[in-house]
Amino acid sequence: MPKYQIIVDVQPRYLPEQSEPLDNVFGFAYTVTITNDGEVPAQVIARHWFISDADGHTEQVKGLGVVGHQPLLKPGESFQYTSGCRLRTASGTMHGSYFCVAEDGERFEAPIPMFVLDAGSGDTPTRRVLH
């Protein structure tokens, strides 16, 4: 087991009730599970997202914490939250990283693997992860 390791799993879904396809507005939610798979307690301090639509427009989102929290996770513990975004196209991708600080002072980045936002998936969570 690595000393410092945060695993991130994301389950996105299309929100037809928050979308206006004729106006090029597509709403998506994504549920993120952050798990400390390392040996040392670690805290999620900040986030950095890259959100891209099918036309190649990319937006960066940076900020402290996740949904108003900076969870401190002991080894084996998880924190889950749901957030959302809107795209101008029916599909796109997201990826990024979390900046973390371990209890012993070590600073490290936890990658958020790229995942697909797809309005064609309906209410079924899209489990595709791009590597």
C-alpha cells in the first residue's frame, strides 16, 4: 500500500430536467467518491477541474475544498459528494486533480481520471473512463 494515495471514482449522469437542448444547454451531475487508499491520514484542500465540451471549449475551475468541505480522511475512509455543471454541447469530458496534505505534512496531488459527460446516456450513470 502506498504511503500517500487518494483514489477518485466519478459517476456522471445527464439531467434532462435541467437542460434546454434547443438553447444548447445540457445539465449534468456527477457523484464523486474520494477514498484514502494510503497509509497516512490526508486532507483534501483544493480542487482543479478541466471541463471540455464537444466543440473543444475548455473551462478551468479551481477552488478550496469540495462542496464547502475539506475532508480529512483516515486510511480506508471515503468522502462522497454530488455536484454539477452545464455544457453548450450534448457531450464533453471532465478531469482534474485534488491538492491534498497528509497528516505528516506531505503535500501531494490526487488525479481525477477523465470521464465522459453524455446527454445520450439518459438517467443511467456513464461508467466510461478515458485513459
